[in-house]
Amino acid sequence: AQKITQTQPGMFVQEKEAVTLDCTYDTSDQSYGLFWYKQPSSGEMIFLIYQGSYDEQNATEGRYSLNFQKARKSANLVISASQLGDSAMYFCAMREEGGSQGNLIFGKGTKLSVKP
Amino acid sequence: GEEVAQTPKHLVRGEGQKAKLYCAPIKGHSYVFWYQQVLKNEFKFLISFQNENVFDETGMPKERFSAKCLPNSPCSLEIQATKLEDSAVYFCASTAGGEQYFGPGTRLTVT
């Protein structure tokens, strides 16, 4: 079974609007971390936001926020006020119990296209 | 340094040749990870190190892949006798314990 599921292979959003990228995860661990990374067409992996399984508040970083619903095992990324430069692949990832040195398990990504 | 450095940026090898990739983690980061990204979306974890010690190698195809992180040297990932299916971008990442910072990747093309 997939550990990280991103059901939207591609998404379009109008510039300046908000967009939600879906991510669901599967783990039996009590302690885990959830991450979102952005990969532009140039190929680098850019860390966006992190949510720990015990964090009670949803993580926010500038225009990025993570809508964490633990009971539903979802960790959706919300990008507010989309910009043309937000066009990229977005990957959700999980680090399971194993501490901060555990490897990341990635979803297959969502390609976001921002329309002017 | 402040960024994870990977060399070379591109590598082309004929099938059956050896390929060696290098990674310099961020100074002070004691954990290094190697990931393989195929077809621009699928990431596969290969191996991780805690300093010079292998921490987790569950993702490594043991027959042809090997990796090292020696003191005062860049970490390396070596593929003996490359196959067409090894064509991918290989990312190195490092962490001090929080988020993982990724290098720019090495694109390996096996022809």
C-alpha cells in the first residue's frame, strides 16, 4: 500500500487565487513528520513546510500553510495568493518513527500550473 | 558550506560502465541521504549515513550500488556496471535533525 498518496497529478490555479494540494498518508507510528517540497522545472528540491504529528497547530510559512487533519491522515498544502513562480511539482513526504534521521517517503507529486 | 553540493551535474555512461557521484553535505549536518528520482516524480530512498557510518541501507540494490561517507571527504555513491534503468536524477540530502536539505542532483544518463 502506498504510504503517501497525492491524488492530483496536475492542478491549475488562477494567479492570486488560493489552491489546495492534497496529501494523505498511511502509518501506524505515533510519531512522524510530514513535509512538503517544491520542485521547479530547474530540478532542485526546495523545502516548504513541516508538520510534526504531535503539533497541535497547523504549520504556516508565509503563503504556505499545512492543513493537518490527523484523524483523516491528511496533510494538505494550501498556497495562498498564487504567483506565476509557484508553477512547479509539489511533493508531500513523510518521515516515520526513527527520529530525525529517518528517510523521507515521497508521494508521486502534483504538478501545479498557475495561469496569468 | 551552507548548501549541499553535488558533482557532477550531469553524467553520461555507456551500459556496463561505472558511475561515481559525489555529495558534500552542509557543514555540521551529521546525516546524509541518497535518493533516486526516476521520470521526474518517483523518489526512491537508497541509503543514509550518520557521519561515516551506514545508518539505513534498505533501499540499496546491493549487487551494483555502493556508497561511502569518509571523514574529510565528500560522500560518494558508486554504481558498477550501469544499466539503462539506472538513468535517473540522484539527490543527496543532509540534515542536522530537522528538515532535509537537498542538493541540486546529478542527472545520470545510461546509454
